[in-house]
Amino acid sequence: MVKTFEGRMRVGRHVRVALVVSRFNGFVTEPLLAGALATLSEQGIGEDSVSVHWVPGAFEIPVVAARIARSEKADSIICLGALIRGETPHFEYISSEVTRGLGSLAIEFDLPIAYGILTCDDVPQARARSGDDAGNKGREAAATAIQMMDLFRSMDGRD
């Protein structure tokens, strides 16, 4: 029989989740955070197991995530931000570097890092992805973090 590993929506005991959230475009990131926190709560992750770290903008998210990873005080990091395309190439530079930085951190620290950074062409797209429960990407990022923590536990034989 083939041994299969799959992360499920279940939480182990004493998980610690850190969220890193950009203040820039707060009209988008605050609902993302609310969605993520709601999902964590619904899955039994209490407030005492969650920390929220506010940063000025998306560019600062990877360095704070790195500091959290280095501290070994989180079993998963959820990163939330909103980049909205403007008239200059700034959008491409920031989105590329944030994505590269978070991907590198996940590999370097062998740690689930959930990517909840919106990269939208305009404000209506950003609002649609941070609004109601069905399309809230903060909820999706939290679900990803939970599934990845479960997958890591399963791979480590800690089912």
C-alpha cells in the first residue's frame, strides 16, 4: 500500500500561529486579518496561541516573518498584505521581492508560511478578495496554514 500524506483541517495541541500584516492598504488587510482570525478560531486555535505583527507595508513582511521563524515561536506564519497595481513598475518589484522572500524563508526554516498577499490590478479586485467569507483570501491563508501544520505533523509521524 502506498503511504499518503495529506494536510487536513485539523489542529494539533498547542500550535502557535503568527500573522504578519501590512498596514498599507488597511481597508483590504484588516478584513483579510479578520477572515484569518475567524478561521483560526473556528478550528479551535485560541487567541492565546496567536500573535499579530503589524508592519508598514508588504515589503517589510518577509523580514518580520524571518525574525519570527528564527525565534522558533511559531508553528506557522500567515502573511497578509495587499499590493494594488499603479502607474509605475513599483508593483512588480515589490510583489516579486515579497514572494521570493517568503518562499525562501519557508524553505530555509522548514516552516509553513501561508501566502495571503493580494496582488490586484485595481481596488475593486482587492475588495472582492478581502470581502465576504466565501472570497476572503485571509480565510484561505489560515486554512492553508492549518493544513500545512497538519501535513508537517503527519510527515514527522506525529499524527
